[in-house]
Amino acid sequence: MPGGYGKLRSVKERNLCVESGCPAPCCSNVWLALVGEEKKRVKDYFPGVIELDQNDLHDKYLIINGVYCSEYRGKLEVKIVGPCPNLKEGYDCDIYQDKPNACKLFVMGGEECSKAKKSVFRKG
């Protein structure tokens, strides 16, 4: 094409957490809240998600690894027990380029990131 313009390529977002060697504590045993259009995509993000009653979702004995959800006050609460099913070997994420906004809150070195790291260190 004249002028050097051609087909635009999408630029893959760098996963700085993986590049820094972080073991992804924010991607295990975590709560997410999906709102708006993202609620409709929960099965795209987490294909094996299991819908539960609100009380069952908050049951402290819910310890089987998996992804669970329940509608509550206009949002979809998602509980990931164990590692997120999108977490790959090497701690990269299968849906990193299209992850839910709730996951985007875990900015490297940010408040949510620090909370996740502290909870791992308290346990271990």
C-alpha cells in the first residue's frame, strides 16, 4: 500500500508479571466481581464455571479446586478456588489479552497485587 500503510496488526500486551518472574499469587484463591457485559461472558472466561446459591458460594468448606459464581446485587461474584484454570505453566495467562476488568485490578506492584502476595507469605 502506498505511503507505508498496510494492514494494522494488533500488538500483544506484555505480561510484566511473567517477565519479572512473579509466581502469580493473584491468580489463585481469589474473588472477582464481573459486571455489565462481562457477566454474560463468564463461561467464555471460565468454561467450567459452576453456578451456586449465594450462601454456598460463601461456604468456607468450598475447597474443591474450580471456578464458582453467583449473582448478587447486580454483579456476578466469582470465586476461584485453587489456581485459575487460565493459568499456564510459567504463570502466563491464557486469556491475558482479553481478561476481565476484575483481573486488570491486579496491577503489578499495586495494592491488590501486594495483598495477594502477603496472603501467600502468611500461609507459607
